Amino acid sequence: MITAYPDVVNESLTSDINFIVIACDGIWDCMTNQECCDFIMERMRKDPKIKLSKIIEEMFDSIIATDIYSGIYIFYLHYFYFFI
């Protein structure tokens, strides 16, 4: 389902903010806000000089489907097959 209601928050930027995450629903379908922040912070703590592109690559690798046929697609096929 596609909605036109983004999760928008107004915040004042202060010196204690380390980063801002702007992501599509592909990320938010797999991770909560806190999980996403924890994922990034863990990598930044381990290697302060890590490139953002490396963190994002690791994030994508951690949530990507290993088998496209084992996800929700099969659920829908099973559901529709069962009830048709």
C-alpha cells in the first residue's frame, strides 16, 4: 500500500545530534527508527572514519531478502490460492 502520509517530525538541530536519517519505506518496513539509529551508531563507534556509503551498504545487506520467494509474495500466493 502506498500512502501520502510521511512520518515528519520537527526538531531543533543541536550539537548532540550526530546524524539524520532520511530513508524510504523499504528501510522502515524492516527496521524501527531506533534499530536504524542503533545500527548506524554501532558502526560509527567501531570505526569513527567509516564512510557513510559503507554503513548504508551494510544496512542494505542486513535487510535484503536472501530468497525472493520466501517472503510476503509467497504469503499472498498461498492466501489467494487457499481462498479461491
